[in-house]
Amino acid sequence: MPRHDVRHHTPPAPRVERQQAEYDPRPVAFETLHLEPSLVEGVRVRGFSATTPIQSAVIPIAMDGNDLIACAATGTGKTAAFLLPILNRMLKARAAAPEERGFTRVLILAPTRELAGQIA
């Protein structure tokens, strides 16, 4: 008796075209990004005065609350590009409702332990 392949075949998901966001990769001063003053000071203390191209492109989009997908080479500042808007939002939320503490606000997933350590 012939054996039949009983695995289910799932058709591929339809391809969704994503719109390319308008962005300007030119470096800008962190002070111009409307970040909380404590974040701007923290960035300055660590020796940074202007954004990298990925940060210039991503931070304004993320600050507006939009989802995005971006890629850039290692060492270009991707972690700061997504963390600064997150931290900014958390600081504003804490200022607006200081009594709300102890709740999970952000979950960051990383594909490797090494990258998770770098992000931490």
C-alpha cells in the first residue's frame, strides 16, 4: 500500500506591500528631537551630540507612535534609535500619572542571548 504524505499544506500568505516612509538620514542634534531633557542630558553625558543616519530616520517616526521596520549595519545606533522613543514615552507617562507604578510597560524581544545582553 503506498504511503501518502499527510502533512497539511498551508498556502503562503499574500504579499503585503509596505509603504516606504519619508525620512531624512542627515544627522541632527538630539536637542531637536523633542526628547525629555533627562534623555538629552544622558545622551550628551555619554559623548553623543548628533544622531546617526538610522537614528535620524527612525526616531521621528517612532516618536509619532508609528510601527516601523528598519535595518542598518552593526554599530550604527539601532538600539538607541528604538530605545530613546520608548524611554521618552515612559518618562512622559510617569510624569502624567506618577501613581501608576509596577506595571510592565515594554517588552523587547531579541533573537539571540548576545543581542539581548547588548540591548540590556
